[in-house]
Amino acid sequence: MTAPVTRIDAIRYARHERNAAANFTTPVDDHDLPMPLDYFVWAIHRDGHPPVIVDTGFGDAAAAARGRTMIRPVIEGLRDAGIDHLAVEDVILTHLHYDHAGSLGLFPNAKFHVQDAELAFATSRQVCDAPTRAPFDGEPVAELVRKLYADRVVFHDGDEEFAPGIVLRLAHGHTAGLMLVCCETARGTVVLASDAAHLYANITRKLPFPIFVDEADYRRAQERALELAGGSLDHLIPGHDPLVLACFPAKDDIARVDLPPHTAISETQ
Ligand SMILES: [Zn+2]
Ligand SMILES: [Zn+2]
């Protein structure tokens, strides 16, 4: 029997040059060495269905405002992966940070899937605190609320089957309602971890990324992501790691993460 998920693309659209110190909650020995972030959206393919898009990325305005380098607009990345954005019916928003939920307008025919806790938090009094607010942009959150009133938002509460072969699992800590997307592929379960782990190093060093609503929950979220990946780094796809393009079969800044990596991730750590 073929696996329900036939292909998963990790489509890179932006990059941020930075040093290691910016990527961990506590000081690290290699703090002054370069450790850039890549920015991705993901596409999950199944036979007989349009692809499910995971996260929507950001556009030029957010890139300029936050000093990120656009590699190519998300819409072009989708096109390069052979995906017609107008045919997309479902978009999973792992969480609502600016870099994951910023281009909702690209999908005029889609429903947007989000955890109850995520949208509740992003529209709550917590946002009055400037540092808490910083990784969110108001306009995409407002746009999601407008889509809610247009019957285009689907809420999820904790762990839920999204479709055969695709399971959503709550892994809060980085945000109040971050969800992992677990996909059944020919090589087993592949966990799209999003910002439950920005980098493989966040997991191997057991040090989360320094943006969180609850640090202890964030550690547990990282552990949960690895557990769901069967303890295998090769089966866990972090939200921002350049190793994804370096280690998995890739072309045009698009990595096939349903396939096994050609270089084991454990060899890079
Ligand atoms: Zn985030
Ligand atoms: Zn992110």
C-alpha cells in the first residue's frame, strides 16, 4: 500500500544572517559564529487532492521592516514547486508569528487552520506587552480575523487528525498554540516541527530558541517533536535550519523532505 503522503516540499523563500548567540536561550560557546536562519513554507502532497500548504511566509514589506533577505516571493516558490496557489483549499498555520502567517492573501480559495489557543493569544491582552507582541504583525492577525468572519477559518483544539496521513499535534511553548504537522510518508512519519525547533541544534543542545511564552513548555515541545519523529533527527524538519536544503535532496531551493536525507543529520551535529 502506498503511503498517504506522497511528497513534502520545504520551499525556502528568505534568509537572515546572524550569529549563534541569537538562536539559543542561554549563552553558547560558539556564540560569535555565523548561524543563519532560512525561512520556509511547506507543501504536503497526496494523490487525488490539492496540496496542503503549511504556513504562508511573509512578503517584501515585512522583510524590509525586519531586515530579512527575500530570496524569492512565496508565490514564486510555490510556482517553482509546481503548485497553483489558486487551487489550494487548505492552509495549516502552525502559529501566527509574522514569518509563518504573513501572506494569507495568496490563497483566496483556501480555509485556514489554526489552534484555538493561538488565535486567542494573538488577540488577547498578552499582545499589549511589546516584547510579546514583537514576533507578530498586526495586519496578518487582523486578516485572519476577517477570514474568520467570512467562514474561512477552521479551529483545532489540541491533537487532531487533519486528513488521512496528516495529524496536527499541539506543541505549545514557543507560542500558545503552535502545532506540529505529522505526515505519513513512504519512509515513516515525518514531523514538520515549524518553530518547535528552529534548528536541529536547538534539539541536540536541548536549548530552545529565545522566543517563547513558556520556556519549560518549549523544552517539552522540542522533546515531543523528536519523540513523534521516532527519535530520529532525519524525520524531524525544523522551521528555519539551512541544513534542510543542505542534507535533503533539493533543487531550486526546494527540499524533498519526504525522501531520506543524503547526509544524515546526526553527522552534522
Ligand atoms: Zn515563531
Ligand atoms: Zn519562525
